[in-house]
Amino acid sequence: MGYKLKTHKGVASRFKVTASGKLKHRHELNSHLRSNRTAKKKRHLGRASILDEGHARRYRRMLAISGLKPNKTRHDRELIEASEAETK
């Protein structure tokens, strides 16, 4: 039996996958010492951002998502589970 691919929970808690397969994340530099930053900087840091594709590829692998289109991956998994349930 092969290795079972599991999601990395640390990555799963820090990133959300969009419908097109991109990874959204929150910015760093938000926890303390914010008084030194300008209002514009604080506004931009409060909004979510899209992770660069180079890093996103590695994190998608850690999330057990193959390539882009995670909704397609989820749909394929559901079809497999449904066919397994029918055979039982």
C-alpha cells in the first residue's frame, strides 16, 4: 500500500485556496508596534493578499492539492468516493 498524502495543518490554517487555485494569505507585520507605520501601510496590511506562484506550488503540494483548479480536484475526489460507496 502506498503512502497516504496528508494535508499540512500549519499551512492549511494560514492559507485559503481560491476557486482558481491561488492561495490567499494574511500579511505579516500586524501584531504589534503598528504606531510606526503609516495609515496607508496599515490599511494595505489588513487586506488579504495572493501568494506568489513560486511559493504557491510548494504549499499546494503541502495542502494535497494537485495543480490548479482545486474545485475540480474536490469534485474528482467526491466522484471516486461515490463510486467506492456504490461498489460496497
